[in-house]
Amino acid sequence: MILPMLPLPTVFYPGDTVPLHIFEDRYIQLVHDCRDEAVTFGIPVYTDNTVVYGTEVQLVEIVNTYEGGVMDITCVARQVFKVVTFDPHMEGKLYAGGQVEFLDNVDDGTEAVKKEVLNGLKELYRIMELSFTPIPLKKFNSYVLAHKMGLSFQQEYDLLQLAKESERLSFINNHLIITIGVFQGVDRTKKSIKINGDFKNFDPLDFEGFHIE
């Protein structure tokens, strides 16, 4: 399939609401074409000076239009794709485009693993003293949680490339286990410092005479 493309250094997952501020002429043209022709476009993730994976999005609304054609739009993310070919300028257009292959999403996540992941997320929020809104298992999938647990940009991008729900849940669960362990260690250290006198026994660092060979 050929898609118009708007590369961004951002990861979007299927189901995400995608708000964009469009100000370059090439992308103003892209939005007009998507609106007039009722076509979707792709947001490939721009990283390491290349694009390999991304997400197809559908224009939902042009929220605001400003002088010079600048606009705020809202889109919804649909399917993950892998870039097969990339052309900086589609024929007769200002914007980029290319051929993509959509990943076959395999919904093989088990209820037991979903419960484990949700319990882990609840525990992380408890440690961080954040409110946690329970998510019904029937409405839960890995994409719903992906932006809510402190994944780095690279981790979010790695997760995007996983086609199986079981693999995504395992990825998220491992991240939660490691992150919870780190926060628990920090909490134990804070309590230990409190018991030992609120830093009273800590000597200031002395850098005088300190040399790096």
C-alpha cells in the first residue's frame, strides 16, 4: 500500500488520539489531500536519521485554521506498518510518501498475563503516589498502557515493532518488574537515611586535590 507520510520523532500506537500542529506547506498540502480524498497517511518514526516503522493515522478534524494555512488537527492512529520504500516527494506532491506493509496484529494475550500486568502497573502507581483508575480486562490491551509507565522513546519504539500481544505484554511486564524494583530500592534508601539522622552523618564531598589521570 502507498501512503503519504509525515515523519516525526514520536511513537503513536493504534487507538491513540494524535493532535498535530501543521505549519509547513508540504504538510498543509498533505492534510488538504487527506481531507478532500478521504485517504489516510502514515507517521513513520524518525530515529537515527531513518524511518522503518510507523503508524497509519486517519484525519478526524481540522480544529483550528490560522493565517497562512497553518492549522491544528486531530487524528486517530490505526495500524502499525513497516516502511518498504520511502520517497521524499510523492509524484506531483510536496510531501513524502512510500510503500508500506502492515503488521498482522496477533491478539494472543491471556487473561492471566493481563491481570499480572495491571497489578504491576497498580503497584507502580502506588509507589509513585499517583492515582490509578482500574481498567476492565475487556477494554485492556498493551497499547492502552504504553504511554503510562515511563517507557523511554527507544522502548516505546521497540514495543511498536512487536506484532503479538503476548510479546508486548511480556515486554511491559518486564519493564514494570525492573522499574518497581528500582523505586523500592530508592524507597528503602530514603528510609535508611531517615533512620540514620537525615543526612547528619554525611560528609561533604571534597574535590580539592582531586585529579583525573
